[in-house]
Amino acid sequence: VVAMSNFGSGNQGITATIPVVVVAEHLGVDEETLARALSLSHLTAISIHSRYTRLSALCAASTAAMGAAAGMAWLFTRDINTINT
């Protein structure tokens, strides 16, 4: 898998991508399901990151990890409510 940037950062892109891909491979999901999980991961990370002030003590890679957690949770359950709770 080619890593992509997230919010302009390669580190965030790797953090939001690789864990989701590893879980998807473990579960044996198809490419469409992987694409949906990756989209959820990146969009969640962007959504969280956009809510922080310009200067924040929170490392941006941690927001990407939150996005990855959302993508992985969705892969396991395929239920968006898992992420909302």
C-alpha cells in the first residue's frame, strides 16, 4: 500500500493508513471495504484536527491515530454507531 499524506503531513498519513491496512489484511476484506475504512480514518482525523486551535500541545499524529481507531473499529463491526459511542 502506498501511504498518503493527511492534512499535509506524511507522518499523519502513515499513522492514519498503515494500522487500518494491517487490520483489513488480517480480516481479509475486499478493496472497496478497505477504501471505505481508509476514507473514514482520514476524514475522522481531518475532522478532529480541524477543531483544534492553530497552536496546540496535542501532537497531530495523535489525531491521525484517532482516525485510524475509527477506521479499525468500523472494519471489525461495519457499524458506524460503534464509532459514535
